[in-house]
Amino acid sequence: MTTPPTTPPARPKIPRPTGALLTKSAGGGRGGNDAKIFVAFANGTVRQLTNAEFACWDDVTIDYYIPVGAQYDEQWNNLVALDSALKAS
């Protein structure tokens, strides 16, 4: 009789989609939304990265950090608005 493993097997890693770019706030001053990571896919879709994707993708390196400051808030607000529109549809 075999003994079952004491730890579950590691979650399989899947390749990050080709052309997917990850964007995150550089931190601070965005009303608690700093932890959000957005993904822009090669087909133009932009949305918030899910926890499952973050856990399973083999490469979750952030490609672009949006700097903090009033002059950069529009970049961040545009990502949040796109994500909100997708969730509403």
C-alpha cells in the first residue's frame, strides 16, 4: 500500500499569452487601487488581471509601472474605466 503525498502537487504553470503586457501603479495615492494589475492583450483587450492568472502564469513580471503624480493619473483612470466597462457589459 502506498502512502498518499503529504503536500498537494504544485499548481501547473501556463505560459503568459504572447504579447500580454502587465501594468501596475508605482504605488501610493490612488485610493487603495494600487494593488490592481491590469493586462493588455495583443488583441487590444485591457482588463484587470485575475488572482488565478497571477498564480498560474509562468511570467508575471510587470512591464510598465504608472508613475504617481497628477500628470499620470489619467493613464491609471483610463485603465480602471476600461476594466469597469468590461465588467458592466
